[in-house]
Amino acid sequence: MAELDELLERLEQLLIDMEQLDEPLRDQVFELLDGVDALHRMGLGRLAGQLGDEELRRLTEADPAVAWLFEAYDIKPAEPPTPVTVELGPTRR
């Protein structure tokens, strides 16, 4: 997980640096990042739809980097249904 943490920290620093660019270049950089984000969101969303909830849960639990990626794109398996307990009254005969 250290490798992932280091990468995330570096990317955060680069974003901070990008905010210091002159406006036309900064706008292009952020437009590029928004486009890459939209492309990844679209592809990952479609992939998640094909995998299904159980496979998403398994992948998320198996790898912290995958868990981070799915969380970043708000991809999560549906919660399993909560069992419902119903108490029945006495029956008439």
C-alpha cells in the first residue's frame, strides 16, 4: 500500500503545482484531466456492470489499489439484502 500512498501524494502535489500555471495552460491541463477522468469513469462503470456485485466485492476486498479506484469512481457492489424477521400470530383452525 506504500506504493499507492506515495503515488497519490505525488499526484496531489502535481495538482497543486498545476494550479500555479498561467490560466490558458492551466485550463487546458484541467480539461485534459477531466477528459481522462470521464473516460475512466465510463469504462470502469461499464466494467463494473459486467462483473456483478459478488465479483466487485471480491476484487475490492482483495486489493487496496482496486478498492481505492472503485471508491474514487463511486463504484460499489449493492448491499446484500437485510434478512427480515416476521413474527406470525397464532393460527386459527
